[in-house]
Amino acid sequence: MPEFKFSIVKELGTISESNSGWVKEVNLVSWNDRDPIYDIRAWQEGHEKLGKGITLTTEELKNLKELLNTLDID
């Protein structure tokens, strides 16, 4: 598996935390020295290990926000 590197440019917020210590976060992350993009994923304490996640461009994040605003969530 090819190696990759990441840098958390800005921590934006926490969505949830599991009993095992993993934290689901929204961050601005630079992958392999590329421009930062929005990232939603679970991280182990200290950001040493990461789980599967999703990355979004600014435009995709705006579209997601619009979509979420239309949902009737109780």
C-alpha cells in the first residue's frame, strides 16, 4: 500500500466520541501536500490513527449544508 501523509490545518469540530476513545471530527486537512479540503472521519486520540472517512471540496460542503438544511430531523 502506498504511503500517504496528512496535516490537519484546522480542527473545526467534534461530531461524536466513542467509548473506545475514537473521536469523529470535521477538520480541514492537507493530504500529500495538496491544498486542504474538508474531512469527516474518526481519529484515535492524538490523531495518531485514523479511520475511514470522507473528504469534501468547499463546493461539496456547501451542497451538503444546503441538503441538510432541507431535512426535517427531529
